[in-house]
Amino acid sequence: MEARLTNSSYVTATACDATHFFGALALTNSVVIEDTTNGLEVKFTVSNSGMTIIPTDNNGNVVGQFGGGHFQAVFSLY
């Protein structure tokens, strides 16, 4: 899965101005939604994955890059 924090113009956030979170993933199994399906719930898990925030200045006040572990998406149909 790839995720990106963006600002209100949907441009990748370069400072602490993120207002949106977008993600995309390639599924290994199909999610089948039928006429009897009432909804789809997706839970994103980032626990125990690790994360790195790399500043662009020596004071650590400006975020330059994010790095870290994988997101896990769990789908539930109801």
C-alpha cells in the first residue's frame, strides 16, 4: 500500500499543512460487492510497523520526508 499526506489542494504536503490522507493498494484477492451487500468497512492498521520522520533543517521544525513500515488494510463486507 502506498499512502500520501496532502494539503487542502491535494498536493503532497511539504510542511505541517497536511489535511488529507490518501492511499492506494494492489489487492491480492478480489473484494466482491453484490446487490445484497449493504456496506464495506476498511480498517487500516499501522501498529508495530515503525515510522521515520526526517526533518529538512537542523532544528527539526520542517518535515522533509516520511518513511516507515507497511500499512495493513482489512476489508469487511456487511
